[in-house]
Amino acid sequence: MSNSLNRLLVIIYCIIPLFLNAQNFRAEAKVDSNHILIGDHLTFQLSFTGDKHTKVLFPPISDTCFKGIEIIERSIIGVDTNNQNVVFRQKFILTSYDSGYYTIPALSFYDFDSVLLGETNPIHIHVNTLAVDTAAAIKDIKPPLRVPLTLGEILPYVLLFLASALIIGLGIWFIIRLRNKKPILPKLKEKEKIPAHIIALNALESLRLKKLWQQGEYKLYYSELSEIFRMYIENRWNIQAMEMVSDEIIQSLMQQNIETEHINNIQFTLHLADMVKFAKGQPLPNENQLAFTHVLDFVNATKVLEEQIDKKVEA
């Protein structure tokens, strides 16, 4: 009697965890209708409910898993979580092109250790065909309906005709121009180039009106001042000053026919600008004005006058 009782307790202890585990999982399959016409769409939803730690493998469903039923579309597996459970869902769009009774078989869900977690119930689907009245007389096939042409159908042909006419017209025009020895394209007037010193003087005046150093914006002031100067000598002598450091610019200027005084003044201004921009220096007010004056004097002293430009053109 004692051995029988012990065996019974062991069996109970083994069954209870399985029963409790089964209660935590639920596999479900459903369709929006069990009756469809041939070719109609059917929504099939597959879901699995478990706890938050559940790791489940959805049954692999290929296009040939369901006899007589085809899969048109499938969604990705979605996950919904609440306080206790997690629900995995996947939706399929099905159809059938042959009437009859079909069955979506039971589908099994396993965990990553190949342990069965749940299984859905099979679903029966009836695919109906259109009813045919055999008592009615057979009718002739109706001829095709005449549909009027729309603008969308005519427009491509119209555009093709216009494009062809344009190409032919341009071809004739080119031939006539070539025979008369006339240029095919009219010469474009060259845009009048603004002298380098005009650009620099306008930029200096704009900088003066901003009153940057008077407002404590030293770094911005010297950045704009040095950029105006670099752009001027690049336009004036084609020196790539925007890519040079200050010492390289001074070396390039020494190769030009420029008075030493102006080069020394510019060297002072560039080094002062570098100190403000990179060493956070704060020059005195007279130095700020002096740097501006040096650049202004340099532009006025080295500018190309209109008379010089005219002489170059005549030569």
C-alpha cells in the first residue's frame, strides 16, 4: 500500500508541472470566414500567447503547406506585451482557385529546445463556385464593348509627333546655318568681371558697418577681415591664399612688386588675426582699427586701375 501511494505521488508531481506549463501557453488559429467564393481573399491569423520569457518558434508555412489554398501575402511576426503575457501574431492572406472543401491543418509551436508548447486546431474552409442556371437558354458571347479614346491614350502619340517635328525642324535649321557658314549657337556675351579691389572695398565697408570688434566679437571680426584680404590677393594675383597660412602668404607677396611697408603692415595684421582666432587674444582698440586700415591701404595701393586694364586689352 505504501509503495502504491508513493508511485501515485510521483505521478502527480510529474503531471502537475506539465499541466501548469500548458496553462501558460495558448496557440490559436482563426479565419475571418469559413466560406468564400473562388478567388476571394481570406484572412488567416496565427497567434501564440505565453509569458514574458517565452521563446517560441513559429511553424514554417510555405506556399504549398495548405492543399488547395494559396498564400497571397504574409505579414511579419508582431509582438504585443502586457503586464503578464506576450502575444506573437502573424497574418496571412489566402485564396483558392478551385471549389471544394479544404482544411488548414493543426500547426505546432515549439521552443528553441524543440519542446512542443502548443498546437492549433484544424480549420475547415468551403470554397464555393458561382451558381449556373442550367434551365436558362445558352446565350451568345457578347462582342467587345467600344470604349472611347481618352486623353491619356492620345497624349503619348501627340507628344511623339511634336518631338519628331521638333527634331526635324532643328535638323533643317542646323543644315541651313552650316551652309550659310553661320555659327550654330549665338555667342554669349561675357559677363563683366568685377575688379578685385571693388569686391574687397565693398566687403571692407560692410565689415566696418557691422562694428564687430566694438561689440566684443573679436574672433568673428578678424576672421572676416583676414578672409576679405585673402580673397582679394587671390583675385588680384591668383594666389591660392585661402589654402595658405599667414607666413606662406607673406612669402608669396614678396614675389610681387609691392612696397615693403605694405607687406610689413599686412604681416602685422595677419599675425594679429592668428593670435585672436587661435590663441583667444584680445587686442587693443587702436590695434583693431589699425588692422582694418592696413588692409584698406594695401587694397588701395595695389589695385589695378581701369586705365591699366584697358591697356592690357588693347595690347
